[in-house]
Amino acid sequence: MPEYCTRCGVANKKTAEFCVSCGENLTIEREKKADKKDESAQTSEKTLYRSRTNKMITGLAAGLAKYFDMEVDLMRILWVIAFFVSGSTIAIVYLIMAAVIPLEPE
């Protein structure tokens, strides 16, 4: 299966370093494609779990903080603020999330 140049669209051999038509460096394009594949693989592995080790009640806030890449204390403060702003509605949401989101694997 040929590899197509991103600059001119001409088919080239898979092992070619440069495009036969325009001279574009094909190895750089291969590296860019490989980097994009690595990035997409890393982002797709992100899974939401409740924390087993860093928990106060159910580990939900710590799990959410890890998932969103933020400080655990900030996440806990946001939950407390949300509780006072929404009344007991956020407590029901918290309990449902704690029941649905699994614990992180050991």
C-alpha cells in the first residue's frame, strides 16, 4: 500500500524518505502521525474511578480530582460549595455517582 505525500498527494513507497514529486520529507510526516496516535491512545485510557487510598467518605472527590487533573482539596471545596448552593440536590447526585462509579483497581 503506497504512502501519499501530504504536500502534493503523490503516491510514494512506504520506505521512501522523500516524495518523488515535490521532495517533501516523508519521515517527519510519519513521526507526526505516530505522535498523534500516541496522544490519542493516552487520552482514551483515561477512566473515572473512586479512589481507594485518598478518601474521606467514598473517594469520589479524589477520583474526580485525579480524572480532571486538579488538586483534591479544591475538588472537595467545590463539592461543599455546591452543597450549600443547591441545597440537598447535590447530595443526591453525590450518592448516585458514588454508587455508579467503581472503585479503582488494586
